[in-house]
Amino acid sequence: MIPERTGLPLSVGISGANLHDSQALIPLVKGIPPIRSRRGPRRRKPNKLHADKGYDYPHLRRWLRERRITHRIARKGVESSQRLGRHRWTIERTMAWLAGCRRLHRRYERQAEHFLAFTSIACTLICYRRLTK
């Protein structure tokens, strides 16, 4: 899942438990829909992407650089993960909102399409509740 700065989910996907998180970054970034702005053309890509050390791979950095997305990825063995704490809490909060949905807390669905549909419904409810405040 890729949330925006305030925690609203922009793109969501599911994968097997044995798939590393870094392999899902490219499909999730590609899955972000165009965002309508008040002025100017629609934004088709994020300006900046924050990620932890699990996404520190040269091919991901290169892919983001080619698309002119500023990446803030902590480097393994060089930087501390403490600096990402300011941005990481929004992701953790969004995951807690998703965990509040009983259907998603434990995976009852056998088919991936059904689980993805329930995840999408939960994300829609999160956005609706957040935007109506």
C-alpha cells in the first residue's frame, strides 16, 4: 500500500507472504491514479517517496530517478532508520486503520481477488471517513 502524506491510501495491492516488499514497489507506484488538482494538469506521479532500508536497491533508485520521483530511502549500513520515523508513523497508522476491519485482520478469503476487493472497500471507507471530517 502506498499512502499519501496524511495517510490516505493511494494504491493498494496484495502479494504472497514469501514476496519481498521491494518487489511490489514498482507495481504500486505505477498503480497510483492521476490526481486532480485545482490548477494545472493532473498529477500522474508523486513528487517524493519515503521508504525504509528494505527498499534500498540500485535498480529501484534508478527506476525512481528515471521517472523524476525524489526518493528518500535509508541506505543499509550508512543511515539510521530513526530519521524516517517522522514519515513512518503515517504508514503505521494507515495499517492500523486497515487492521480495524475485522474481515482483513485475519484472512478468511481463499481467493486473492476477493481479499483484494475487501481491501479496496476498506480503503474506500478509510478515505470516506477521513474526508467527511
